[in-house]
Amino acid sequence: MRRWFAPVEIGFFYLPGRLLALILWIHAAVRHFLERLSWPPRLRQQRDAEISGNSRRQSFLKEFGGYYGYADGPVPIDRLRGTEFARLKGTIYLDHAGATLYSSSQLQEALADYSGQVYGNPHSQSDSSIRSSHTIESARQQVLEYFHAPASEYACVFTSGATAALKLVGETFPWSSGGHFCYTLANHNSVLGIREYALEKGATAIPVSISNQGEVVLESAGLKRKNVSLHDDDEETYNLFAMPTECNFSGAKFPMELVERIKDGQHMNGTRGRWMVLLDAAKSAGTSPPDLSRYPADFVVVSFYKIFGYPTGLGALIVRREAGKVLNQKYFGGGTVAVSIADIDYVNRRESLEQRMEDGTISFLSIRALRYGFMMLNRMGISSIARHTWALTHYTARSLRNLKHGNGAPVCFMFGNHGVFQTFAEEFRIQGPVITFNLKRADGSWVGHREVEKVASLCRIHLRTGCFCNPGACAKYLELSNKDMQANFEAGHVCWDDQDLISGRPTGAVRISFGYMSTFQDCQAFLKFVRKYFVETTYTQEAKKLRSKDTIPAAVRLKSIIVYPIKSCAGFSVEAWPIVESGLLYDREWMICDTENAPVTQKKAHNMCLITPSIDLASGKLVVRAPNVDHTLEIPLEDRLQHEEHGEVILCGQRAKSMSYGAEISEWFTKALGLRCNLVRKGVENTRVCRWRNPEHSPEGGDKLSFANEGQFLLLSEASVEDLNARIATGAKHRLETTQFRPNLVVSGGPAYEEDEWQSLSIGDAEFPVLGGCNRCQMITIDQRTGAKNPSMEPLATLASYRRTKGKILFGVLLGAAISDKRDQFLAVGSRVIGR
């Protein structure tokens, strides 16, 4: 065998073997480096990302390989995603706490079942009805087995969802003025709603929290309403304690040992009567269902779409049979009675608890589909699912916790029990597969949760924001007092709105959550998203200093003028054009509305950009062409008196008077767009006005506004568009043109984003106040030449990475107009532009 230093003959030279290997390695490395230099930047970035991603995956598997991916199960995670969830390609779904996803086989097997069998109304004795009845009873048993609930002790009552099950408990529980409804503050609104039934009957509502040691801590002396009937001492008193198994806001789990302690009367000093326990298991059931053989709660509610995605609109109330005896149901519906007589007060209910509480015909076809959901879960194994989702949660939470801005400030602030323990057995007991958090900028200011959600949607990342219908947990983690929450409401903030920051403080949070089909790649895509858009690696202040250094100002000129006669349709360029009190003459003078009188824009009909209107001032006509209409439409500009009154349209929150045209013109646009619509024109009485950046400088009554969204003019810098082109990954099919952003005015000659600093400007003799930046939406992802929407969400995705201000993605500036009534004013291409 040749030793490593054995000489090798190369021509006339002899080299040691190891030296030769080193030379060859250096040669290959240099060749690879030179080849790499010739690669397009986008390819280099992709290869770097692949190498980095592979390295991270290997590290992850080294640490979590024993928990992640169902390696010992029937289907490894990557194959599961490729076969059962192929529809997720290119999509990152991280809202399993809101609704998890169904597998393809679930739907296929359910559809094959429905196609091959006949299922009838179970309230009968036909063969199809009996088949449905057997299906229902089999499903009840499956549900009980999933929660380890002995059928001899528990009943499964089907409802339309967890909320309906909670409402059923509230309606039928034997409340009295001596009873109590005790509930943890961290509860879903659907649980808090039970409070209304309790208070109405004179019971006391007591909010509590659970300490880290598992103790019940009273948060108030209790709520009680006046003018209710007095308690009868001869009646037995019943009390109800309600808590979630897992907080849907933070994923923090509640100690199940409380179940028996509460039922035994512990923690409830000063109360009398019997205590019962209600568990809201809607959130935890998909990854860690409560074991009712160990923790015998009296009532448990679930929704099946949160467990395996399908069917929706179906849930269950799991009731201890002993507890079910005290429920007092007033109403009786079809299927709940053994006999009833119509003309006398006589009814006898069925003895079966399940049938007695299920009013009307239950959703028997949806119930049949449960078997296929349980088949999938049983196939994967609930314990394997728990380990799999824990690995993803622990890794992602740790990665978020380690993120730092360039100045060392932390990026992410998480809520819940993350990082308390490091092992699966310890952490899984106190934390579910949920990460709820808020982000901060390098200067310490908060990033609004709606801003995160909007940017995430550009990256095809599905997550959840807000308070998640859990006001108690939201207030706790965001440190909002009752007065704070009332003040926020009085300031106009309501659930699901865009007010994510009030007085600089968050009103909600961002939540991601994992399901049994989530992958490491999902985590990596999400972490990459946070790093790209919310981690500031360079001081923003330094960048501003560089931009503000003294330079010789370049001559800025008006390069082009574009008029858009019909809102959202194509524009036409002119060399010179009159300006009036609402902007460019005839700009957004017309608009297309649907049959409900709602504005139609490119967001709804991408092909609107292919309709090309123009104004012929000489002949006094609006001329409109469309590629799929064989004749040109000509509408006289002064034809107002022949319009039919159309009433009002609502545009960007403002009402606008409008007038519509007749059937012939409506048919032309219907054919052009492929949807029923009509053309309307701005009314003679113009009531819409601009929103000025400095309202105190606004002219009396405000600047008049046509059908434009906010400003009378939209100005864009050619240099800013070029800078954006340079930032977008090389390899894009087309460089962006200014027309992609639908400006009225394009300027050239100055540095990029110089327009951001202007408070006002002059173009020739005309003066314009700057109203502020133009907030961009997904409309700029539509190619104005073809009507095709960019699947990568460019250029909006790139703009979101560096042009966000208080949740808005700004590009270009909106102008108002200061028009003199003494003489006509025109804008002309080539005019000098002076910003101030």
C-alpha cells in the first residue's frame, strides 16, 4: 500500500502524494470560486441558502431527530406532506390553533363512502336511517375512546361546535343565587359568555387565575347582579368551575390535577354546595387531549376541525352521566322526546342523555366523516404527534428568543411558558405547540401585529394576530388594565381592526401554531421571514445620515404625465395637461361599479389594466378600447345631462355622488371584463376631499377629490424605481417600469427617495403640498401590461423589507393641489421640479 508521502511522477517532476492532493484541491476550489463569480447573484443566493438550510436541518435533526418527523412511524413527515398535503407547496401554514388542516385521504375516503352508501335521517327505521344511527353510535364511541372516557361514565353529545356545547352547558346548568360560576381569566369568550346565564339566575361570577404552583388565586370578590330571585335554602346548590386545558392565546397548559381538587371543594373556601368542572379542550385536543380516566371532569367541549381539519361545523359535549342528571333543558326539539301532545302541556323526554340533548337532526354525514379523521390520527399516533410538534415549537421559540438587532436589542418577546424547561417531558406538560409574541424595532418601539400579518401574507405565510377571542390572557400578557382596554375601545379599537398600536402599545399579538403535518421547513421559512423583515442589522439612523449628507442638488424635471380617466383602467401619457381643483383634468372622473354599486378595481378584476381609455380634448370625447371588444366606445365629455342618477358609492370610507350610463355602455364594459358591471361618472356635487398630512394647513372644506383613493396626484421618482429594481433579486423576467405603480407624475434627475423629505414642491408655476407617502397594496403586484399577478408578490414583498412605516408600505408621495381661480394652470413635461 502506498503511504501518504509516496512520490508521484508528473512529467519530469516527482511530488509527494499529499502535496499533489493539496494542489488538486486548491485548483478545484479556485475553479469553483471563478465559476461562482460568473453565476447570477440570485443563483449565488439560492446556493448559499441551500447550504445554510442543509446545515441548519442537520443540526436540528441531530438534536431533535428522536422526536421529529415520525421516523419510526408508518409515514415519514416529508412523504406525508408530499402525498397528503401537496396543496401546501409554496405555502407556510402556521395557524393550527385556529383550524388545523385535513388530509387528502380524509376527503377521498369520505367522498367514496358517501358515493357508495345511502345514509338517511336517523330519526326513522328505514335501512338508510338505521345505517346512520349505527354510524352515530360508532362515532360516539370513537370520541370517548380518544379522550379515554369510559362509556359507562360518559356520554358524547354532538353539537355544532365547541361554542354550541358551552352554550348548552350555560343554558341547562342549575344556576341559583347561592351558586357560583368560577372561571380562569385566560378563557375564550365562548366560556366567558356562560357568565350571562349565571348572573341572570343570581349566581356569583368569580374570575380567578392559576399560580405557577397550581393554586387558584381570586382576581375579584365576584360579580353579582341585583334584582334577581332569592336562593331557596331547600334546593341543592351547584357551582361550576371552567378552565381551558390549554390557553388558546399563549399555549400555556393548565394543571389537570385541579379537576379533582376543585370537585373536592379545595380552593373554594366560603362556598357551599357541589362543585363541577368544565374543561374547554378545543385548543389542546389535536395534540394532547385530556385523559378523562385520570382527570374526571364533568363537562368537556371540543370542535373536530381543530383536531383534524374536517368536518367543520361539528363539535361535542362530553358529559359525565352523573353530571348530566342535573342539567335542566327547557326546550325540546325533534328527536329529543319519547312523546309530546300538541294541544295540552304534555311531553316526555327520551331517557338517553345523548338523544335528550341533541335537538333536531344532527349532522349525520359530518359525523360519518369523523372516522376518517380519527383513522389519520391513529395512523400517526397521538404521542408521536405530541413529540413532533414539541420539537418544532421548542426549536422555533429558542431561535426567536436568540434574535438580536444590530445594536444588540432583542427582537422577539414571547408569551407563555417557553424556555422554562428544556426536555420534552417537562415542557410538554406546561406548554402546547403555540408561540405567541410581539416584535420590537432596534429603537425599542413595538411593531404592530397587523403589520406582521400583512407582510406575512406577501410571503404566503398564514398566521394569526389579535387577541384570539381571549381578552383575559391578552390583558395579562400585554399588561393592559381594564381601564386601558376600555380606553382602547373608546379610541375606536374593536376586535379584528387595524389598530394594532395605541399610544405606542400593542393591542394584540402574533400567534403561530403547529400541527401534525408541520415541518422543519415551515419553521425555517418563518424564521427567515422574521430575520428578513424585522431584524435591523444596520442602524437606520446611520442610513439616514448618509442620505442627508450635503450634496450638490441635481436638477429634477417632470419626465412624464399620465392621466387615468377610468379608475383602475390603463392610463395615457401626455406632454401637457390642465389641472383643476380635483387634480389632472378628467383623472379618475369615471369608475366601474358592480351590480351591488360597489367599486370594481384591479384587485377584483386584474384585466381592467387592459382597458385603455383616453381623452380627446379636441373632439370632446372619452375614447375606450378593450382587446376583447371589437368596437371602440366613444362617450361625449359634456354628456352629463343624459346620465341616469346612480346615487352614492362608498370609496375609501367616503361617500361620493355618482351618475351612471345606460344599458349599452354597461354591456360594453360587461363584455370587456367578463362580469356584470356599469360605468359611473363623478357627480356634479363633489363631496370627497383629500386627507392632509397637516390638517391645520388644509384649505377650508378640504381639497376636492375625484375617484382617486386619497390624493389628487401620485408622484413617483424614477430614481426610486431604479433603486427598487436593484434590490429585487436578479433574474426577474422584467425590470419594473414606473407604470407598474400607476403614478400621475414621474420625476427624474434627483436621488432615490428624495421625495420622502419634501413637505411641498413646485412644478413650473404650480405649487403642490405633499400629503404623505402612498400606502401600497397588492395591486402593484399586477403586471400592467398583461393583467397577470406576480405569484412571488413582487415588488410589494421587497418594498415591505425596507419601506415600512407604522405598518404601511410607502412608495411614492401623494400631492394636493393649490389651484388659483384667476387663471388656467397646466403641467408640462420637462418642467423644473423644486422640492422643499
